[in-house]
Amino acid sequence: MLPSSAALLRWYDRHRRTLPWRALPGRTADPYHVWLSEIMLQQTTVAAVIPYYRRFLDLFPTVEDLARAEPDTVMAAWAGLGYYARARNLHACSRAVAAAGGFPRDMAGLLALPGVGAYTAAAIAAIAFGQPVVPVDGNVERVTSRLFALADPLPGSRKTIARHAATLNASAAARARASDFAQALFDLGAGLCTPRQPACALCPWRDSCAGLRQGIAASLPAKAPRAARPVRHGVHFLLTDASGHVLLRRRPEKGLLGGMLELPGTDWRDTPWTGSEALAFAPADADWRAAGRVSHVFTHFTLHVDIYAARVGHFPNTMARTGGMAVAHADLDMSALPSLMRKCVAAGWPATEA
DNA sequence: AAACCGGGGCC
DNA sequence: GGCCCAGGTTT
């Protein structure tokens, strides 16, 4: 038995989430709002996104405002949200859209934008422009694999799941409300068809769910086992001067934490650093003291960082030549730092008070 | 196809 | 400690 689009939409009309980027019922969402939220929501929870989304709209009310901003301003506003390539692509995309006079309304045009892949293009097309496409995110993969009892493991099953998901909006009811239908699938996955202990008894699609009928819904989607996460080690240096400035530098544009500020330090390697080894990477000759230890989990490794702290009268003036060093106020806005570096500064800061 | 790319909340 | 999150890009 095919699931009823009308039943899902009735459920959505009663239980839809109110979110800052969503249009009020019966209204059409602003494409800029939809796009900005979708980029932020990539691999990121709604709760984590909301304060960043509000801050961005405050700083950059329109896509033209974002396009006019300096890259550093955008990166600083993104700091803490993670996956920093998103921020660079976001800015590049804003400039392309501003130059073109607005967002493309079709899938091909959306897919050509930097940072916009198959999912995000479909989400914008459906939510902002009412096109009858089904954006397949983690929620929709979960709902679909359960509804059709697709038991093959991700990520190999991704294309099969997407093919089934694309059939969900075949009815006239779904296509007449493409924006609501897409968001209804999200809310179903986020509210009822959850990863653990789905609330099948409340689900508008319970009578057509093969996963529920077979008693395997909660175990879907199956996932292939993941490789173990290795451990790496690094040392970073918290150097302050007499006026309370902290020495920072900018990371390379590409790679991990690309383009973000950091405390100077060693590279991150498989084996721990000894103190004498690490001091060769110190940004100045000073009375370095062990000042704490920080652990941080990245997607594909765990990092342990030893912090060394020292205070000097003034920063060495060789810094500009030796590493593109940047200086910032200590009471600055830690908000411009990625989370790892916020932890490092916080861990080493007491040692700078002496 | 696989690897790379953050961070936080929850169990 | 593992899993999950409104994934995209690069190799």
C-alpha cells in the first residue's frame, strides 16, 4: 500500500516545527533564507544552527550584503560551526548570486553554485520555488529505508534509497504543496521516524510502512561498519605580551580548519611530542611553561594538544616574515576562533596571569 | 568509491 | 566511546 501524501500533509499541518528560516503557513520562503539555512544545516543539527543563522541575518540581511562582506568577516562569523569550506563556498556563492541578480530556480542552475550539491539544490528548488523534487537528506534516507524495508547498508544503498524517495511525491497532493511536502518529510524524520525508538504508533504512514510491518524499522537504515578513529598529537603555544595581546596566525586556506586563526604550534602527528622537540616550533624564546592539555575529536581522528604558555614584553618583530603571524587582542572575541582553538586558549589562559 | 572535512548533543 | 546531524568536494 502506497503512503498517502495527504495523510503526511495533514500531520504536517498539525505538527510542523516553527524554525527561523521557515515561512509562515501559506507564505513563500525567501530563497536567501532557505539557501543560508540549508548550507548551515549540512551535517549540523538544527539547535546548533539557529544562533548562527540569526547572527548571519543580522550581519548580512540580504545576499547582496553577504556578497559585499570581506572574507575574514564571513569566516569569523562562521567560526565554531565547523566544516569551514562551507563558509568559503557560501561567500563565493553569494557573489555569484548577487552578480546574477538572484538565485536560479531550476535544479541545473542551483547545482552549478559552489557548495550546493544534489541535496541542497533539491531542498532550495522544493522549499523556495515549489518544484516537485524530493531532497534526500539523512532524515529522508531513514524514512525511505524504513517505509520500503530497504535493508542494504549505507553508504552502498544510497542510490537505491534515493530512487525510492523520488517516488514519494508522485501524487497530485504532494506536487501541489512541494515545499510543505519536503519539509514534512524532514519533520517526520526529526520528530517521529527518529534514529532510535521511532514513534511508529503516531506515524501518519504506519499502515504503509514495510519496515514496521516486518519489525525492523528501528534497525534501519543499516550502516556499514566504520574504521577506527586514530589519535594524533600536537603542541600549541599561547604567547601574550605586556598589553594582553595573544599571538595568532592564520591556517592555510585548504585543509583542516582552512583559513581559520590558530595559536602557533607544531604539526599534528601520530606520536606524542617531547617538550624539547616541540620548543623548536615556539614562536619566540621565552620562559615556556606547560599550561594544560586539550582533546578534540575531528571527523577522522582524535587530537591531543599540549599547551605551553609564556609572556613577553612585546612580540618579536620577525613574526610577519616567519609565518604570516597575526596579532589580536586577548579579550578578543574568541568567537573568531574555531572551537579547538577556543579550548586551547581557555586551557592555557590561567598560566598567563602570573 | 573512498577520503577528507567540525562540532556538539545524546545514549 | 559510538552515533547522529536538512552533505559537498576532492582524489
